[in-house]
Amino acid sequence: MPRDTQTAPVSKKMLWTGRIMSALVVLFLLMDGVMKLVNPAPVVEGMTKLGYPLNLTSVIGIVLLVCVAVFAMPRTSVLGAILPTGYLGGAVASQLRVGLPLLSNVLAPVYIGVLIWGGLFLRDDRLRTLIPVRSS
């Protein structure tokens, strides 16, 4: 089936920049998910501060790890970008609700979301076709 929109071939520099951005996000979110399973003192403190019961920590960690796994697989990376975006939106809402500082706490998940979608946009032709960026 012909496409109505054509994208320019991706340069190696753009492809590797996207891969590096995505790898950084995957590593960070894997660490976050594993930490929620291990449940060290900082995680317990954060969950308490946000008002979540501690018995949900492992459930949240498993959900995050599944989202990251779906994102890390190239065939499901677009769906995998949508899933952690929802997770990160919940983190923003939770932090806003308890009045944490905007730049250091509340917007941190937004920065991760920008890296998720920016890295995917740079490395995935399907996404660039869906959301074309025009120079004029």
C-alpha cells in the first residue's frame, strides 16, 4: 500500500542518537522498576510521602518493568512508548497532589517522557511518517 507521506531516510547520526536516548530511558526505568521490587528505604520514604500503601510498591514495579520491556522491543516500541507515558503521567499527578517542587520533582517524569518520544522519533520511521516534521 503506498504511503501519502514520505520521510527522508534516517541518517546514522540520527539513528544512533535515538538509540542512545532510548537506551538511557530503558536503563533508568529498569533501575526504577527493580528498586520498587527491592523496596529500599528511599522507595519506602517516597511511597509514604506520596500517600501510597507500601503493598503496592511491587505491583507498581512489575507494571513499570512490563512497560519497559514492551518499549525495548522494536516491533512494539510505539505501544511501549504509550504505556510508560501513562505511568509517568501518574507520577506527575501524584507529585503535584502532595505539592513537591515543580522543576526538580514534578517535571522529572516529563523529561523522561520527552526522552522516550524523542528517542523513538529519531529511530523509528513509522513514527516519523505518522508525525511528519516539516521545515517550512
